[in-house]
Amino acid sequence: MKKIIAVLLACALVLPCFAAKKKGTKVGVSMPTKDLQRWNQDGANMKAQLEKAGYVVDLQYANNDIATQVSQIENMITGKCNVLVVASIDGSALKNALDGAKKKRIPVIAYDRLIMNTNSVSYYATFDNYKVGTIQGEYLVDKLNLKNRTKSDPAYIEFFTGSPDDNNINFFFGGAMDKLKPYLDSGVLVCRSGQTSKAQCATLNWSTEEGQKRMENLITSNGYGPRGTKLDAVYSSNDSVAMGITNALVAAGYTKANFPIVTGQDCDIGSVKNMLKGTQAMSVFKDTRTLAEKVVGMVDALLQGTKPEINDTKTYDNGKGIVPSYLCDPVYADVSNYKALLVDSGYYTEAQLK
């Protein structure tokens, strides 16, 4: 009994001390850009949850400019941030800046994008990015009825992934192709352009405009159209690229009645609206509130001198070794379940999706 009382007293003493320590403790949060809805939401969720936990937050957006992000991180270090949370623009461009953090013993949490070729990253928080790709691939296998098709009745598809400087495309595109390649190999699934490698399908900066230009070129060179060459689906790794694909397909005359199946990721408002209009089939939902919650837990643990919760110690090698990671679970949204996932959960309001 005396031991139990002693433990309770010790906890009572430690917790107020930690609460006091958190007051005024600064956390630097570096996000790539405000130009994509995804990063606005991530930054806002992170700031809100960290401030609710009692931290001072220095949130910066780098306008998709590497030099700006490097400068902002350096300023966070000199500004005496106690922990850095970094979603990189280019995962291989931050080594020197983060070496400065390590020298000052400032822990670095890589957020959603793995930071490469540095031993200055303490932890990685993300979604299961390989699963994102497999969800997209499985959706296409199901909706195109590939398991029951033959070479005499193939489905026709084109492929788009994201920015080549984003390590995540290896997992998104790799996961999807692991599900789809057997059907490509057997001739049940056909890519008329022949552009099926990651390099051929990459979209710089995940740009809507670049995605639209490439889709327009594919439409022209292959004669795709509702009354032209058959196109059943377009694989897209995320919503910003899917938006460009959709714009090009609409301009080519496709309507809800004959629109190819277009995949996506992030459940951006514009893409959810397109799902409701019938011009995008699905999007992988990654609840950024959940990811922010896990990162706040990591920050708490690091500042208490304890080990953060992780659930993966094998997958993410940044070139200097495996980075301990926490992977959140993604799920897909389409017209059949979007309301429960996105509206009933409070992620969006009905008005936002009209």
C-alpha cells in the first residue's frame, strides 16, 4: 500500500512539472505550401492540437520553394524551437539545415514525407503509404472487373503519380502497381501509351496544371474520347493531379454517363465535389486530425524524455538507416460512404461539399 501511495505521489509531482514545462515550449512546424488544400489542413490541425496541448507553435509554409523551407527551418532552430516537425518539399534537400538541429539536440519528426540521407531525423509520422496505393489498385481491380475479364475484352488505363522528389510516390505507385501489374502482364489491362514506369508517370510538384497538360497530350496522341478510343480508367496517386486529369477529360467531352474511373487521395473538397458529380470515382481518405494527434503524442514523449509510440521499424529507410515510424490507417471514400467518413465525422460540413 505504501508503495502505491509513493507512486501516486510521484506521478502527482511529475505531471504538474511537465505541464509547467510545456508552457512556453516552442514547436516549429514546417509545411511545403499553402497552394494545396491538403497542407493547409495539416498545418491548421497541427497548430490547433499543439496549442491545445500547451505549446507555442511556429508554423511556416514554404511556398513550394526549397530555399525558403531551408531558411525557415534555420530560423526555427535559431528561434529556439524545442522540436521540429517537417513536411519536406524535397526530401533530399534538408540535410544541412537539419544537421544544425542535431548539433543543438533538437529532435526532428518527419511529417508524412520521409526526409532522406540524414541521421538527424528522430521519428517519422505518416499514413501507411503503401496501403494507400494498394487501396487504389484494389479499387480499380474491383470496378474494372479485372478478375473476370479476358485478353479479348481488356480494360484500358493510363497512369499518373506525383512529384519525383517525393519519396512517398515509391509507396503509392508501388502499391498500386503491385495490384495492377499482373493484369497488365496478362493483357487483361492495357495502357495504350505504354507509359507505366514511375518516371514516365511522375507529375512535378503534384501540379494540377502539369497533370492536365499530360492528360491532354495522352488524349490527343491516343485519340481518347467518348466517341473515340476507349479509356476505362486513369490511375492518379492524389487529388491535385486527379483534378487536372478530370479537367482534361471534361474538355474532351466525357460526362457522368461515360466518365473513366479516376482515383485520387486526400479527399480535397474539389475532388469530393467531383465524386458527387461523377467525374472522380474515389479518393483515399487520410484523416489529418489523426496524424496531428499522433505527432502531438510524439512531441510530448520527446519532451518528457520517453520514447514515442511507433508501429513500424522496418519499412522506412532514408539512406542512413531505418527511421522509427508511426503509420496511420487510410481508407477510401466514394459516393457510397463519403457522408459517414467526411460529414458525419465532422471533417467537412454538407455546405462545404455543395
